[in-house]
Amino acid sequence: MKNMKLIVLIEVAIMAALAVVVDLIPSIKLTPSISFNVAMVPIFLLAFRRGFKAATLAGFIWGLLQVALGEAWVVHPVQVFLEYFVAFAFIGGAGLFSSRIQSAVRDGRKKGLLSWMLLAILVGSVARYFWHFIAGVFFFGYLAPDNLSPILFSFAANGASMLGSAILCAIVLCALVATAPRLVKVEDGRSVNRKAA
């Protein structure tokens, strides 16, 4: 982390704080266990711009802020660790595609940019919700209906939340990047992940 430039750390802090603010927008709730929101958008933007390390750090800080601000649903310390620190940090997995996204932006390849963004959003969403699924099995299995196992219940609830949130984030990000590609473009054309590593 000490090798990261100050500008990247500032972006990390801003995007983590922005994720907290966006998370205040009411979610689309289908059931108490299934909801969709666009709160991951700032972390995805950072992942597209700065890569895996920066996005992982921003996701971790976002989770930390959720707990510090009392927004976390606390059942057990291990559940809090998995669902707020680990899961939110894993959104940074979207940053694994940063160099491809930067290349597509730099070369003006709109279809390539869209494809890599959608793949990054899918990977970051699945990575996050995998940990919510694990926590759901062990800590929220008691909420499962009598005819459904905790594993299937957690898979259904977290899978639906992941899919809905990923689709909403994809719509918002595609609209943002289509109108303002500078949001994801790093001015020097290189991913900070490569420079800072």
C-alpha cells in the first residue's frame, strides 16, 4: 500500500465514502432477504480506473464504514467479518479487468469496453455475494422456510440479490461511461495497479 500514489489513496477514500452515500438510496426490496441496489457503482468505477488493489481497499473501507456507522446487520463477529470486511473487499475482483478496460477506452473500442465492464461487474458481484452466501448458510439458515435447506435458501436469496444488483449496476455504469468515458480513463493510459505494484 505504501507504493500507491497519493492520488489513488484519495480516490479510494472518495469512492468508499461515495459508496456509503449511494447505499443510503432505498433498495428495491422483493422480500426481507432479497434486495437490489446500486451501491457498488463507485467501487466498480474505481476498479475500472485503478485496478484490483485500489478497489479491494475501497471495498474494505466501505464495509468498515458500514459497521462504524451502525448500518451493519450484526448477528455474530464472524458474520460481520465475512459480510462486511471480506465480502465488500472482494468487489475489488472487478479490478482484475482494469488493464483490458483501460485499453478499450484508450483505443475507443466501445463494444470491447462494454464487454469487459460487464464481465468485471459480474466477477465483482459474484465474488461479493459468495461470502454473503456463506454467511447466510451459517448465520441466517434459521430464516429458511421449513421446506427449504439453509444452503438453498441462502443461494436463492443471495443469488437473486447478486443478480439484481449486478444488473442495476451494469445499467448505471454503462449509461455513465457512455456519456462520460473520462470517468474510467486513467489520463496516462496505464493502470495504476501496474505502476504501483
